[in-house]
Amino acid sequence: MKILALHLHHVIEYASMRGISRQELISLLAKPPANFLDETETISKEDFYAVIDTIANQLKEEELGIRLGNFLNLGALGLIYQISLQATTTEEALYYLQMYLNATLPFVNIQTSIDADWVSIILNIDNKQLEANRIILENILTVIAREVALMTTKEVSIIKTSPFFTKNYPDDWKASTHYSVNFTPTILKATLQDKSRLHLDVLIPEYLKLIEGLKTETGFANKVRIASLHLAKPELPDLASVADAFHLTSRTFQRRLLAENTTFRQITDDLRKQISNLLIRHNRFSITDISYVLGYSEPAAFIHSFKKWFGEAPDRMRQKAFS
């Protein structure tokens, strides 16, 4: 049974951010892929579980799958969106999702159901490795839920369920005998009608280029920059979300940044500056689009920041870039 190596790449990236040696994890593989990012490279199910088990034993965290799913959002960002580009109905979009999981994570069983009021995606794995399965399935559910939320501009109700649910889980999780994600079908229907709102085919490569450029640096502050880009949805995350990715309290998280003479606000402002400098060069993003991506409440606030960063208005800089 072969698994897409890219799935394991994202897991190893998160573990590395948490302080686990990347080389230690790769050494567990009987046959490491030459390039984890090559979409033709695969690994065995045994190797996949060996890495998951090692990370679980070292971190010992109940919500590890959820944290991993939040971190992986950028790695999988746009999966369901891209699937929806091929689909004309909700049922067809769910069919493409099922086909993708069957092809790249064949040991995960997926069952979908849809009626007028509710869409349910139910996952399970047929083996006895309960703790590893919990991490894998809660990770997948988190990614799916975040991607579904990405496809709408409105606040939506997306409920995830797990047999391992505890009171420490996020508010959108509930107890159940099975792993599932549930939402109203109107979310997907709206997206099938408006397929270009976020221009993810442009946004994702730009985010990924930023991440790759940051990897040459070391230090906790740099890990925070990378984590912030991974957690983007597409607007950058708040302090509490990034602190949780490191399993730290907000106070401890801020102390570690201060030890490196920086703050979360400074990091976020710097990332916003870099992202705006990239997206202003793409005509498909309006000033309003960029304001939304960067998490500003209104374009005027973004324009004010842009002038402070670059000394001129975004429209003026865009004109220069294309003149």
C-alpha cells in the first residue's frame, strides 16, 4: 500500500518546528523518497506509521492531530477549492475529494452523505493502532474543515466529531463514536458558483515561496514566521493560534519572542509587508482582495499601512510595476 510522500513531508515539517530532528524521522524510513515534494513519490504505510508513532511518543499531546491539521492548512490549502473547480455539483465535489484520498492515503476509508440540510464526511481506518489513527484522522478532519471554511466569506457552522473528544478540544468539536466533519451543503454550492474569489492558484505559490525563503534562518522568531504562513487561511493567524501550534501559553510564547528582541506584532507586520509586496504585482488581486487576505477590516486601513511601508499608495506602486 503506497502513500503520497508529500503527506509525510508536512508531518515532518511540523515535527521539525517543534524541535524533533528531521534526520531522525527520515532515518526511520526503509526507503526515503529522493524528493518529498515530488507528487509521484510514495512511501509505505509502515514507514508512515513509524514517523507518526515517534512524533506522538516524543510530544505526548492529546490534541496533536488538531495542531498538525492547523499547521498543514497551507500545505493542503486549496485542495477542496481546486477540486471544486472541476465540479458543477456538491455531490461531484465530494466525489473528487473521495478519489483524492483513495489515491494518496488509501488506508483511510471515507464515506460521504448529503441531504438538503447536512453534508457528512466520515473517516475510519481498519487497524488497531488507535492513537496513531486518532492523530491521522483528526488531522485530516481539521484540514477538510478549514478548507471548507476557506471557500465562503460568511461565518459557517462546521462541526467535527471524534471518539477521543475531551473538554480541551476547540469549540467546534463534539463527542461521537466516529470521526466526521459536518456542514451545510449551501457552503459548497456557493463556491461552485464563484470559483475565483481568492485566486488561490496565485496566492498559494507566493506563500510557499515566502516559507522556503525563511527556512535558511534559525531561531524561534523565524519558526513563528513559518508557522504563521502555514496557519494562514488566507489571512494571517492571531497570537493565540500560533502559540497553540507550539503548545505554548500566550505568555510563554511572547517571552520567547522577547528573548530574541521581537514581538508577534512586529512579525505579523513584517509578513503583511512582504505578502502585500508580492500580491500588488498580480493584477487579479484588487486592493480590497489584498486587504482581506492580510486581515484588515477595511481597505483604508491597508492603504494606510502600505504607505507607511513603501512611501506611496498601492495603486501607484502597481502602476510603476506594470509600466
